[in-house]
Amino acid sequence: MSEPCIDAELVRSLIAAQFPHWADLPIRPVATSGWDNRTFHLGDTLSVRLPSAARYAAQAPKEQRWLPHLAAYLPLAIPEPLGAGEPSQHYPFHWTIMRWQPGQTVASATPKTQQSIAADLAHFLNALRQVPSAGGPAAGQHNFYRGGDLRIYHQEVHHCLGQLDAKVDASAILRVWDRACRSAWSGAPVWLHGDVSPDNLLMQNGKLSGVIDFGNCAIGDPACDLSIAWTLFEAPARMAFFQLVDLDAACWERAAGWTLWKTLLQLCRGQAAAERVITNVLREAEQERIF
């Protein structure tokens, strides 16, 4: 199936056909839209979220089903589904109308602000793992196995190292990777976000105010949610985050593995900033500062 052309005109036609009471509201793209989904403002207080391709299509019904359940237990705002859009002749997937969440992403946080954000995020993730998980979606193809067995990406990691050749310390990476693959989550499956990245964390007045984009959420091993320690935080905030997240050393080892897998892919795609993340993971693995 070819990817649909998602623009304001398509959104306008979908709203008019399925939610006519909102048809008069202006529609415009958000300043920064995600990869898995395309997002549009609907007036000043609503947004429209549409999966961009078939491989992301399961995310909308999952969020519609589980976001209200999660929201009842969490200390920060998360997306609130207000309308469940149906597939149509012009758009083949389920889609969602959400309440718009204000704030700016934490990518611009100062080192001082990072400390506060690290504490807020640790408390949020601790609360997320406590949400009742009965009937929740197990990690799988719908969320690219976030929360599942890290070893599913073993071949991909080796492929990336072969492509990168001498650009990275392959031996050091494999030591951390192999260590990560030797353990597994031994408890009952818990809720995980699946994509805790700077673009999905919102702040207001220097405090973490909301967490968005639960398309990769699932129940399973929460290690993948800890990669933010290296992808966003500088060393002081990283240490604070480590101390406040209530998980054991083996979970942090797997978190390092998830981080290396993702950043190796980014480095292969020419994203040079990933090299700094890999360097930090390797340095702290050698010094055993986190594990």
C-alpha cells in the first residue's frame, strides 16, 4: 500500500465528514510533526493525529483504548483522545482528535533546567510502571518490539558496525551490547512509553509539564524508556535521573543496549550527533558509573 498524502485539505475533508461540529475550526500543520504520525492544529485547543503509513496504523486504536486508562494514574498530562476517526475512501487508517497540549519540547532545556526535568521524568516513569497492566498490549510489531527482547536487533547492530567500520569503537560497543543481551526483565510486564525522546517531552516554566506520543506504548521491559539518560541529559542530570529511577543495574545495562542500537542506526543515516551519545554510553560503561 502506498503512503497516503496527508495535508490540511485531507484533514479538512475528514473532519467535515465525520465530525461536522468541528468543521468550521481552522486547520494548520504543527510546527514540528512526528515521523510515525502527522499532526495538525484544529482550532486553538484541539489537534488531529494521523498515522503516516500502514506500519504505524495500529497506534491510533491503541492510544484511543489505553490513554484514558493511563491518564488516571499519571502525575503529568498526557494526550486526551476526544474523537476516534474512521478510515475513509481517501484515508485508509484510523485516526484521532486529541486535546492540544501546550508547552515547548525539552530539547532546549538548560543544564539547570535539566536537573528538574530529570527528577520529574523519573517520577513519571516510576508512576507509569505502577499503572495496572492487565490486558495491555504486549511488545510486538505494533511498537517495533520496544519492551521486548533486545536480542531481536542483534543482527541489525552487527550490520551497522560493519557499515561504520573504523568510525566507532566496535569492540567496546559489542562488550556493552553483549552485556545488555545477557539479562532479561524478570518481573511481571509493566507499562512503558516506548519513545521517551526530547520531542515527546513538554515543559512549561522550566518544569516537565506533559508527555506525548504514546504510539509505541506497551507492557513489557521498561529498559527502553531509560535511553533518554544519554540522548538528552548531561552528566549531572543523568546521575540524578539514575538515582531516582527505581530500577536495577541489569535494567540499566539493557537501557544502554537499546541506546546503542538506536544511535548506531542514526549514525548510519548520517546523524552525526549520535556519535556523542555512543561516546557517553561507552565512557560510563567503562567507569561503571551507572551499571
